[in-house]
Amino acid sequence: MGKKGGATRVKRQMAPTFWNIRRKESQFVMRVKPGPHPKNSAYPLGMVLRDAIKVTHTAKESQLILNEGKVKVDGTVRRDPNLAVGLMDVVELANGQAYRLVPKDSELLAPVAVEDAEKAVKLAKITSKVTTKGKKLQYGFHDGKTLLADAKMKVGDTCVLELPGAKVKDHIKFEKGATALIITGENAGKVGKIEDLREGIFSLPTRALVSVGDRTVELPVEMVMVVGKDKPVIKVN
């Protein structure tokens, strides 16, 4: 009889480089299940608990507290250890501690402690925009969420969402002068001002010039996320 379902583990040597794991400890490690984030830019939830925020010591312990409903992701109880957890997701424990996954020190994802006032807030970058039946606008976000709204927004803008739902509290335009977070590459985790936007041409995508410290870097807009106007609206590093 044929095997049912996909694999639930992957060889450690083949895991994404940003995963904070010991590569030679054993042969296999958890696999990210297809979901809201691409597998190469997400952690499996069980590994977040064990290796990123280190509240468990083994995969079995992670599974145990997940089964007991003691972990929330973006305000919703999650029990799947292979659930994809990625950029801006908030992982909250039963004791009230919460962590947001953000780029940090050139790493794609790292946990930062979240204060109580920010547990129910998330930044979501708009990645798609379509007109549905009835001429409603449907926006798609980087974490797989979608939203029907009458507000006029653009791809690249960021919405401040209220968790656990997806109610828009505020809208940050991707424009010159906005505060931006670099989300991939060697500058990942750095925050700066967008000095200018350069339109794309056939061989080049649209780029943003972002001031980082005493220098300016030019990056494709896909590598940049606006997080505020004058300063970040939430803690991002």
C-alpha cells in the first residue's frame, strides 16, 4: 500500500541556513509544512519552541505543550509542530510571554520579546491586490492572510492588523520618507529611511534607496518592508 501524506522531517544538512540548530547533532529535523509562509523563510512551530526561544528541550516536549493548547500563533491556539511560522508572526506562551519573529543581525528570522501592548498587533505587507465580484478589493498579505476592504492601498504598503483577526488598525504607505525594515539579505534586520524610489525597467525591478546608518543601500522593494512613518510603530529589532 502506498505511503500517505508528506514527509514530516528533513535532513539537518539540508535545512535553511538561518535555523538555529546543531547541524551534526542527529540526522533529521522537523520539516515546515506548506502553509502561510514559504518553507525556506519559516520555522516549524515545534522548532521555534525548542531551538529559537528555547522553552522546551526536545521535540516531544514541544508536541506535549502544543497538544495541551498552551501556544498561540497570532492569537490563535495552534497544535501542529510543523506549522510554518515566519516574518512578523507572534508566538505566545501560556505564561503570557510572547515573541515576534523578525530579521535580526543579517539572519532571516529571530525571536524578539513582545510587550503586552503589542501582542495583539501585527504588521502585514501587501503582496497582491485583485478586484473581486461586486468590485470589492481583495488584498493578500505576506503571511497568507487575505482581506476584503474598500480602502485604497497599494502592493508594497503595510497594514497594522489587530489580532487574532485581520482588522486593519492603520495603513503605512510604501513611499519616500517612510521608515523601513530590511527583511532579507546581508542587511536584514536593519531599519532606515526610504530616501527615494526608482522605477523598474525590463531588466531591473523597482528599487528603494534606504539610508542605513551613514550609508545608503539600493534594494529591490521585495527586500524592504515599511514599518512606520517617522519611526517603527512596533518593536522590530
